Amino acid sequence: MPKIQTACPNCGHPVLSDAMQVFDMGVNPQAKELLLSGRVNLTQCQNCGYQGPLPLPIVYHDPEKELLLTFSPPDVQTTMQQRESALAPLLREVTENLAPEQRKGYLFQPQTILTMKALIEKVLEADGITKEMLEAQEQKMRLFQRLMSAAPDKQRKIVQQEEALIDEEFFMLFSRLAGMLPPDADKGDIEKLQSLQDVLLTETEYGREIKKKAEEMEAAQASLEQLGRNLTREKLLNLVISAPSMDRVEALTRLARPGMDYAFIQLFTNTIEQMEDSEREQLIERRNFILRLTSEIDEQIKMRTDAARKNVEAFLEIDDIPQAIAANITVIDDFFVHALEEALEAAREDNNLERSAKLQQIVDTIEKIASPPEVKLIEEFLSHAGDEDELKKAIAAREDEITPRLFEYFSGLLSQIEESGKQLQGKDKEQQQAALEGLQMVYQAVLRFSMEKKMQAG
């Protein structure tokens, strides 16, 4: 992202900041995400301490929707001609990015937008998100903020009064905002969120439905785990037939989608044909439900996989990968990671060194962002696990970082490895056991060091 020098909006002092003025979906598929995120064109003035948006002219272009928008920040000291002159090179850049046959009439009639809020609304409107929908979302956001600022004993009453607003969209908003809490968030905020979640799940119709589905998902998970490696199509079918509700059937389908293939459906059909007429209707309904749901799941997987592959290619076109990933962290999910690994493997097989290097840079950046410092510290200690003296030196060198939080991560990792090891057999189990013993040894060494330091201090 280029840097520009401009005047601080508060004191007028010169500031040097990263700036993005052309948001062109035809060049960068992440352009819209960047614009909507509000994480671009921000500055901090070293002179007066101002932190906030840069007042820059902006052009937004979506060739697929034939949408070209311009925005100039309001400034009584600039004339219309000056504003048009500032936009001209940005509009020219949009045109030059298009092949001659792609240059259509809408490029000569850009829509002038007067405020950033109106610009965002126009971009979202092109995606089918109306102003009314945005207002409804803002209403839900205000309700969330009101609930978070209320005492726990007041939350229940507010939820009961405002239940009409608490729907699927509200729960999605709640999950998204809760997920944004940092790992070291204030304990009071975490407890308030947990308290609010409990109230939402028990006091609203939609919440009770979510809770019921979650319980069915847990029960389905338990029944599948009980079968473990002994799971067969026949046993999976028995679980479906004996399921106490359609919610359980849905949970089994989502958890065991790979097992519900053509052979499974054929087995289900054969079983139905052997049943009495009185039992067939319910089983036919369940089979047809599974067919519809697996089709929906497959379509969703395909869409998310295609989107992830496009996002990987979009990152490859960007020079500043760490900045781009930080600004688009919401697109980094399991599908993206899988698409990234797939692309990296293909690039290596093709001996495409330049592409491999850039893909590896994306991998390294994601790992750096994703790993908490405590996990990185544990990994560093594990690298010295084969040499007791080196391990002691490494622990002593990082004395200040040995905190109660580090021991929480140790405990979590040990439990995670122990639990996952129960599902393994043979060589996999041996490797998992070796990893567990290595982690236990490092944990004991760190714990011993910590206790010795406390005794010395006491």
C-alpha cells in the first residue's frame, strides 16, 4: 500500500500514512472487504496525537455490477474543480486497468457520493443489502451494547422486552463480537458475555431452539465417537433410523457427511423396501431429508472452496502480504488454509519457485498471527527437549515470560493431546504418545524452574 504525505485533519501538521484511494474489485477481489472493514486510510499524528481517518478522495469500482462511485471529503476550502482534479487520476487508473472491450458507458458517468456512510450503503445496496436492513442491524448492535453495559440481573428483563430483535442475525452478531475478544480479555467482560449468552439461550425462542440443536449435536457426536473406528454404513444407518428427532438426523448428517454417500443411500432405500408400510413413511421422510441436506452441504462446501481459492490468488497479487492479511483476517478459515496448502503443493510440484515463495510467505504470516506467544514459547522449549542443559538455559533466558497463563496453555495442550490419542491406534498412537511425553517433560522442567524461583524469592 503506497504512503502519502498529507495534513493532519486536527492540527494541520504533515503526516505520512498508508493510503488506498482506488478500491477496484476487478483488480483486487478484497477491495470491498478492505473498504467495509474501516481499517484502511487511518493515520496517527505524532504532533497532536490525533488518531482517525484520513480525509482522502476515493473511487470504488465493481466491473461485474457496472458500479463506479466517487467520494470527496467535504472541505469548504476546496472548489468543485479542485475536487474533480483530485479524482481524475483515480478514475483514469480504473479505466486503464480495463481492456478496451471492457470499457463501457457507466465509466463516463461515475456516481458522486457525499459521505462515507452513504458510500458504504451504496456498496452494500449493490449486494442486495438495503438501508432498512442496515438500520435493523444497527438496532441489534445497539441492543447488544445495551445488554453488555447492563448489570447481569438487568439483562434478563431487557432480553424479555426486546425478544423481537433477537433472531438468527442477532446471534450471529453476538458470536462475531464475542469471537473478537482478545485472549487476554478482561475477566469481567468474559463473565458478562457468558452470563448474557446463558440468558439469551434460556429466555428467547430462538435461543432455546439453538440450545436444543446444540444438545442434539452433542448427543450425535457422542454416539459417533462411541463407535469410533468401528463405524460402518450399517451402524450409521441404525443411528439415523433410531434418532429421536429430525434435529438428531440433521446433526448426524452434518457430522458424518462423508459416510452418507451413494452406497449409504442405496442401503437406506433397500432397508425401507423391507419395512412394513406403517414404518416406511417416516424413513422415506428421513432419507429425503438427508438427500436434500447433503446436497446443500456439498454446495456450500463448493462455494466456500471456490471463494477460498480466489482469495488465495488475490493475496498473491498483493505486494504487502502481512498488511493485506491483517486487513482481511476474516477470510482466513479452514477452507482458505486448505486451498493455500493445495496451491503450495501444486506450485512445488510444478517447480514454480516464485509462486511457492509467495505462498509460503502467506503461510508464515498466518502462522505468526494465529499462534499466541505462549504457544510459540512452548514450541521453543520443545525444540530443546532432547538436551536437558539446553532446555534449562532456554527456560532461564525466558524467565519473565513464565506466567500463570503459560501454565494454562500447557494444561490445555496436554489435555488436548491425551484426548486425541484415545482415538488413535498403532503407529499413530505411538507418535502421539511420544509427543505427549515430550510435552510433559518440558512442562515438568518449566514447573520445577518456576517453583525454585519462588522458593528463592521467599
